[in-house]
Amino acid sequence: VHAMRLGAVGGVNGGGVLFPAVYAARIAAFVAGNMELVERTDRFVQRFSKQIFPTSTGRMAVIESLKQGLATMGLCQPWVL
């Protein structure tokens, strides 16, 4: 959201692979000026990111987490080469 407020028109949103509707709704709400929905979807994204991506070492395991999520959805295998 902060980047959109600064004029960004795109980004690399790993979580959008797992929850495309949430990310699309957030962008559409921002464009429409619906800041209540922007904030609500952003809270979901922030909460989701804090729960799924960090590891016990504090390192962000984005690729591993996305692969596991996609595997859970039946779209791929869970391992990362």
C-alpha cells in the first residue's frame, strides 16, 4: 500500500500466487479510492506474510512457503530445487 501511495503501478507480490483475489481486490480498491477495503486487505496480507514466510532463524522463506502453499492446493510438488 505504501508503494502505491508513492505512485507504484506494479510489484512482485509472492503472496498473490496463493491469494490472487485478495491482491487484486486491494489494487482495485486503491484505484477506486476505497481506503477502508485497502486497509482491510492490507491487514490480511501483513498478517498472512508474518505467519507463513519467517523461519525459526528469522530468515524469510518466501520460495519454500509459496511452494508448500501451492502444493497444498495441488498445483505442484512441495520441494524447492
